[in-house]
Amino acid sequence: MDEELRRAADTAVHQCLGLGTDESLVVVTDDEREAIGEALYDVASDVTDDAAIVRYPPGDQHGAEPPEPVAAAMRSADAFLAPTTKSLSHTRARGAACDAGARGATLPGITRDVFTTGLDADYDAIAAHCDDVLDQVADADEVRVTTDAGTDITFAPGDREWLADTGDVREPGAFSNLPAGEVFVSPTDANGTYVVDGTMMPHGLLGDDQRLRFEVEDGYVTDISDEAVREQVEAGADEVGRDAYNLAELGIGTNVGVTDLVGSVLLDEKAAGTVHIAIGDDAGIGGDVDAPLHLDGIVRDPTVYADGDEVTLPTATA
């Protein structure tokens, strides 16, 4: 096996999962992420005799449910790793697996470069930065985000819990993205404007003069400046109506090892000192909206206020 892939897979299986010799693990992958899936399976197979890999065609949309046999495999395993083209993070399949006691991580849209660099990280440091940000925002009634690019939006977390994605998935039912590094909440309300100037699908990394503008009122996105993003949300609305426009997430990146945005939402939303805001499904992160999409947009150089006090954000290390 390629040594760089091996090292990254070792981090996922040993440091993040802490897979035991008597445990079962399923790797869920698809036709476009097979090499990473196989690397994870090979490392897991060195630990336990009860490792399996399942593969299916890439989904049509982030948050689309996998085939039922895949969901069943996730529910029945002690642990899972899911390097897939489209995200399984916010699916009922992933939620049901964790509810059944499985622990694991999704790696949506993972590429070889993101896998080998994003998992070369100090996860103890990531956890410490998560704790620091949580201490500043967890009890706030109102969180405001502003940027020089035009963002000015206020969120009300309400009674929903801020969560941390540290990469540590050693406890039953634990879940994380890999690469990891963010704190996030599904707000009960949001109002204002946010301007994405970092990364957002289907565009990837935006150009220097490219801006995607979103208007938000009473917790729903009411106007989307970009046609391609708007079409994705409209497609979701054909299935679930207004819920597709739900303002689903406010996240703050805490991975100080991510020094540059590269066009991968999975990695870029973790970049220390950035904010990401998502549209659509939030049922998997503490909300109550079940929608067939979850679209994150990364906002560069934000200023964040918790009940009027500026939050000290972590900064990337060279």
C-alpha cells in the first residue's frame, strides 16, 4: 500500500477510532473513493478479523440516503468509516447507526491529498481549541458574525447544544468528520446576510472576486444570489418544500493545521478562524429539519460576537 495512504489510514483507525481486536468495523465507500476505502479496510483488517468493506454508486446529493444494505451494515457494526463522494454525515442512516451504538466518522468528498494532509494533525491540539471556543459561545443567547465582504448575520442557538468535532470517536455512538476540527450548532433562528467567499459546492474554491450572497429571515434563506446553488436548493424544495431553505448550521473552524483553503468543503470548513454556514438538513446535528441536502459555505476572516463580546478564534499555524 502507498505509505502516505497507510499513515493517514493508521491515524483514522488507531488514533481516532481506537479500534479493538474484538470489534467489528465496516468501511462504506463508493466507486470514486475506492482507493481510500481500501486503505482503511487494509489497516482495519490488521487489527480485527471482523472488518468489511461495502461499495455503492456515488449519491446524487450531499445528505442523500445510501442503499438500505449499506445502512444496515453501519447499524450492525461496532464502528464505521465512510469515505464517500457525497456526504453521509447528515443522513438518517448515519444517525441510526450512532443511535444503535456504532461509532465512526464520515469523510465526504475526500481526496487523496485531503486524506493524507488533513489526517496529519495533532488531535489533542484540535480538541483543546474546540474546548476554548466552546467556553466562549456555549451559553450565548445570540451569536453575530460579520465580515468586510458583507456578512452581518445573527443566530439564536435557543436550547440547542453546541457540538464539537474533534476527531475522537472512541466512545459508543460517537461521531465525527475526518479531517476534524470545528464547533457547531443548529440555530433555532437566524436573521441577516452572509457572503460566502471561501469554498462552496458546486463551485469549489471561489475566485478572488467571486462572492455568493444569501439573505436570511426567521431562520430560512430567502434569497440566493448564485444560480448553481439556488438550483440545488430548489431541487431539494421539490421534495420537502420550505425545509430545503432551512438555515441549518453555524460552524467555527478549529483545525490550526489547515493553513490554506483548497476547495474541499470537508477540509476547508475546519480551517481555524473561518466560519461556515449551511442550508438544509439539521436533524443530524441537533435540529428538527429533515431535508435531502446540507450545503456548507465557508466565510473567510469573520469577526464573531457572543452576546456582544468578541470571540477569540484560533489561527492557523504555518
